[in-house]
Amino acid sequence: MASKVMDLIYWKDTERSGMVLTALVVGLLSLFQLSIITVVSTVSVAVMCFTISVRIYYQLLYILSWGDGEHPFKSYLDMDISFSGEQADFYMQKAIFLALSAVDSLRRLFFVENLFESLKLLFLMYLVTYLGALCNGLTILIISVIALFSLPLFYERRQEQVDGFIGKIQAKIDNVKDFLRRLAQGGGPPPDTTPGGAKPKTQ
């Protein structure tokens, strides 16, 4: 019985996520043909037409004594979305800290505090130029939204295979990073990982 309940909850969450994903993708695809002002205003009109129609319908049911007169969106209206003073200060300080950390990291990278880290950023930005030539930012945003909803489900179903594949890629990346680090430091053989250093050659 418990497993059936969990399956039902999981199915409802998946269905809700699918509806949100569909709405987001359709909205983003609309931006290819329409301006963002047109999309926002059209969506707002559609939502308002729906909510006003539902509100009038419930009011008519109450007038005809077929309903209790309860507001159909009472749960949303009663939802507490306010912040206390301490919470507001905490999130504001956190936002300021993240912004200053990002600026400090960019300053270190652009003014070459660490040559290896700046070279990595240069290589990444060079790859981004090719990405920008292939597609625009809106296309990347749509792909990111689809990946945000799809990848967690894919990982949950194939966790072992994904972990193994990521481990192999991470090992190769570590090897390349080690090679580039030694190259930036003037080359030289890789460090000896055997205990006590190099072993003598056997005759």
C-alpha cells in the first residue's frame, strides 16, 4: 500500500514537472517570433481571463446556493510570502557576498593572478565564441530548461552508468590538468607516486 502511495505521489510530481516544462518551453519558443513584451502581456491576459472566469463561476454557484462561497484561490491568497527582518538581512548579505565574490574572482582571472587559471578562462571563452556562432542565447536557454527537468530523471534511472562515465571523464580531465600545470611550471617528468621515491633498477 505504501509503495502504491509513493508511486502515485511520484507520478503526480512528474506530471506537474512536465506541465511546468511545457509551459516554459512554449513561452521561450514564442520569443523567437514575438517580443518579450508581447509574450508577457499575452500570457498575463490569458491567466487573468482564466482566474476571473473561475471567480465569477464560483460566485454564481454561491448566488444559486450551489456552493459555499469560498474563494477559489484562497489557498494562494493566504500563502505567506513575506520575509522577516532577519531573513531579509540574511538573504541581502548573502546576495552581496556572492556578488563581491564573483567580482573578486573575475578580477583575479582577468588580471592574471594565476597564469594557469587565466589560461583556462581564455580557452573557455574561445570555445564560447564558437558556441555563439552556432546558436543564440535564447536557444541555449531553452536547452538549459529542458536539461534542468530531464537530467535529474535520467540520472535517477541510470545512476550507476552515469557515475561510472563521469568518473572516467574526471580522471582524464585530471590528467590533462596535471599535464598543463607541469607545462606551465616549466615541464619535467610527472611526480613519482611510489613510496620512498623511485625504485632502483633490477639487474
